[in-house]
Amino acid sequence: MSKTNINFIGNRNIALIFSAVLSIVSIGSLAVRGLQMGIDFTGGTLIEVGYQQAADLTVLRNTLDSSGFADATVQNFGTTKDVLIRLKPHEDVSSVDLSARVLEAINKTTNEPASIRRVEFVGPQVGDDLAEDGFLALLYSTIGILIYVAWRFEWKFAVGSIIATFHDVIVTLGLFSILGLEFDLTVLAAILALIGYSLNDTIVVYDRIRENFRQLRSKSTEEIMNISVNVTLSRTIMTSLTVFLVLVSLFFLGGEVIHNFSIALLFGVVFGTYSSIFIASPAALLLGISAEDLMIPVKEGAELDGRP
């Protein structure tokens, strides 16, 4: 049996109130401010330029701003010598002409001429298609979770796992909305990975709850859930800590390309661990889960075992 005996389920009301506040703030920010969509979804032009020496991003931003590119996003790409410039769609201007104008503008104020490494253009229709496909991916994964958990456990557990998963996704999206971080395809990939991670943690806890329901028949539902969460606590912490350390490395060493990807997963892993303990099980408890829901049906004429 577990060496820890923390009353997680007994403190569920505090956790549920905390999560409700976070979710309301996140939904409010998403409704008012929305997400700062990257050009993957909005369409636009991406220009990568290179220098022999480290580039001064502040000078580049001011130059582009004064040259009529106030909407430009400028950031390092891998090293301080490589710069990524993102521009929103400009009507009646091709990506080739746009990249030439940008290169001309930034070369006017720098002693060292920049060299264009690549130019990519994403049309608005492609962006709309990607946004729709991303939403469908989230929808299909949610439906898959419902079917899987309902089949393997019980529908009350399925609803509990969906509540926990949606909690993690909404709070993570809320963070991006509040901080104004760019939401692109890498962040969408992180959200989908977060769904899988959150579900995995929840399934481990649910599996132990089901096992203890069948073994500890003399105890109440709340006691069994608390024991199950404590038994799996060391595994949950070790798994989360390992993933967290990897993501911290990616955040500091992975470069700008996966910067927001790392932020989404770092934040999501913390709340995925939290929700598997404080949200998933209490949600199933609120729905009225009991030992009878998970007991193996006894065939007529079979003898009962001697378990307590």
C-alpha cells in the first residue's frame, strides 16, 4: 500500500474552485482577446535572412516599422546571426516583391548586407484550412477519448477524463491568450500531445481505482479514490518530473522555432499532472461513481470470494 496518505479527495472542493476560476479567466480572455494566430493560420509571408555578425533585432524592428511594415514580427532563428521575419498578407504584392522590399529596407540601416535564406508564402485559404483541420483534430481526439475510456472503464470515468482534459487545454490556451503568445502549428501539436499526456496520467489513476474497488470492498468510494491517488503519486511525480526536465532543456536550448511549443507543454504537463489528481477522480465522484459500476458481474450459481 502507498506510504503517502494525503487527503487529495477530501480537498477536492478547494481544487475545483481554483480550477473553475482559472477556466473562467481563460475562457474570458479567449472570448475577449482571442489567440494571436501565426501565419500558419492567418496566411502571410515568412522571410529568413542571415548575417555574418549578430543581428540587432531592435534596429531591424524600427527599420521595418518606419518602412511600412509595422505588422512585421522579427525574431532570431536558431542563432543570433539568423533572423526570421513574419509579415501578414499584403494585397496586390507578391511574396517575391515583398521579400525584395524588406531586404532593401533592412539593408539601408545596417553596415552589413543581409542575405535571404528562404521565402515562404502561406495563403489565407491554406490558413483557414489548417485552422479547420486543427479544430477537427481536437474534436476527433476528444471523441476517441470518450469511446476508449467508456469502453475500458465506465461512462462516468469517460466524462471525468474529458473534463480533466478540457481543463488542461482551456487553461493552456488561456495562458497563450493572456500573454499574447503566438499560436502556430507547433503549439497546436503541443496541445494534441498534451491531450495524450493528460489522458495517460488519468488512465493510470482510473486503473488503480478500478482495481481497489474490487479489492477494498469495505471502504467508501472516497477512501478508495484517495488510496488510489496516493498509490500512483510517486509514479505520477517521477513521470512528470522527467518530462518537465526534457521540456526545460528544449525551452532553453531548442531555439525560437519550438519556443512556444515548449511553453505550451511545460505549462500543460504541470496542469495535466494536477488535473489527473484533483480533477479527473473528483469529477467521476461527483457523477456518482460507485463500486457497483466497476464490479465484474457474478455469474448465476458462482460462489462469492472471501474478500472484505
